[in-house]
Amino acid sequence: MSAFNAIGENREVEREEFTPGIEPQATWCPGCGDFAVLKSLKGAMSDLGKSPDEILLATGIGCSGKLSSYFESYGFHTIHGRSLPIARAAKLANPDLEVVAAGGDGDGYGIGGNHFMHTARENHDMTYIVFNNEIFGLTKGQTSPTSPKGHKSKTQPHGSAKDPIRPLSLALTSGASYVARTAAVNPNQAQEILTEAIEHDGFAHVDFLTQCPTWNKDAKQYVPYVDVQQNDDYDFDISDRKEAAEMMYETESALYEGKVLTGRFYHDENRHSYGSEKRSVGEMPEEPLAERYHDADYEWERSYDLLDAHK
């Protein structure tokens, strides 16, 4: 067990432990898909036996950013698009901490798109949940990076002239080692996928389709959905990058044609995480850096003590 929290504690954890003692009233709209993310995340952490003291949840700005207020754990509500740098730093400082980052499609694929790409490239050991409702919800319905071409909004009154981003394909080409898509209307699959993503040693990206009944009525309820692992029409190897890429492209195209494909799309179990790579070459200590704050006898190192002077 860690010196400063309950990391390493082995016990059964009930879902209710992730509900704050003084529960804030959720301000998500009735019928919002964000409720499903919260429920699935609580269930996944309970299934894994993680206690609130073992978890950091970093969130961005937007409706999705409220997740850390409704989930009992360590929380960090960051600025727009910046949940991933905070999450990365926390994981590097304390590798035993279970780190989850969350944000909306505008937050993650637009404003924070650069962080998404490089966090995936470096394969940091964390889970990134993107609430994808194809709209900017909290700011009242502007076009987002995943809004379909032709979608009319306050910022595109005549219809968006831009093709939407392909988040699954972007995650794969950037270097994510686990990529999946689930939907609020499929709670059982959602909990299973989040459980797998959190268990995965590396960067796990989950594109979570969350309907917005207030500002994006075009997306309806994301039904009917098809689980690609449960349907004989879709046979591909999730460990094969080429097959995964082809399936992702088909999935992303089908979404805007009214067909929702969900499931696991890529899983690389052999690639080492960024933290593991850094420790293997001696650039990071084996013990958590965070522990040093609780060691009064530790003599702090400085970068100029570790590097040879330039000749």
C-alpha cells in the first residue's frame, strides 16, 4: 500500500462508493447520454476493485467536464482541451495511480486535438473517454469536429461545409494501443469496454457516443446499434492494424448514414507504455516520484546534476 493513500488495497468495492457523500445535483439535461458514462465508469471501477483513493479523474471544460463532480475520486477539472497533459503528469509522477481523462468531442478532438495525438503517440498508460455527441453542448449547440457535413447550427446556419473528423482512425494512426467505441444506449457493453480500457497497459481511447437531446436532435438516440464482436457480418482481427484501420473507416462512414457500429476495434497487448519505456532506460526511477514528497530524508536531484555539461 502507498504511503499516502489506499493504492494497493485489496478489497471488494461497491458501486455506491463512487457516489460523493454530499451528492451534487446533476445538471445534465434529462435524456443526456452523459449519465450513461457516469454509470458505466462507476461499474467498471467496481468490477476492477479500485477504490476512490486509487483513482484520478481529470476532466476538461463542457458538459463532460462535470463528470469529476459526480464521481468520487481524486479529481482535477482542467481548462478547455487540457485534461490529457494533467493526466499524463499525474501518471508519470505516480504510476500506481489509476488515471482516467475525460472530455467532449470539441474539447478532445478540437481544442485539445494536439494533446490527443501526442498522448496516443507516446502511449501513456491511461484511459481517455471522449463524450461524442457531435455538438458543443454546454455553449448551446455550435458545430463541433464530429458534426456531420451539412449539419446546421448557430455557427454554421447554412450547414457545415467540413467533413467530420474520424476519431477512431486518428487514435490508431497516432499510436493508441487500445481503441474502442461504445454508446450510451448500450450500457452493458459500455461498462465492459471501460473495464478493458482501464485494465490495458497503455493509452486506451474510448469514443463514447452520448446523445444530446437538447442541442443535437439530428443524432437521435444513436440507435439501432450493432456490436461488431457479436455480429457475423464483421470479422476482423483487432490485433491487426490494417484490418482494424479498414473496420474503423467503415464504422466512421456508417455513423453518418444512420448505422451505429460499436465495439473493440484495436488492441495491442505487446507495446510498452511511455512510463515503462522511460523506466527501462533509467530516465525515471522505479519508485513513484510522488512518494518523495513524503520522505523527509530524500535529497532532491536537479537536472543539471543528472546531465553532463556541454563541451
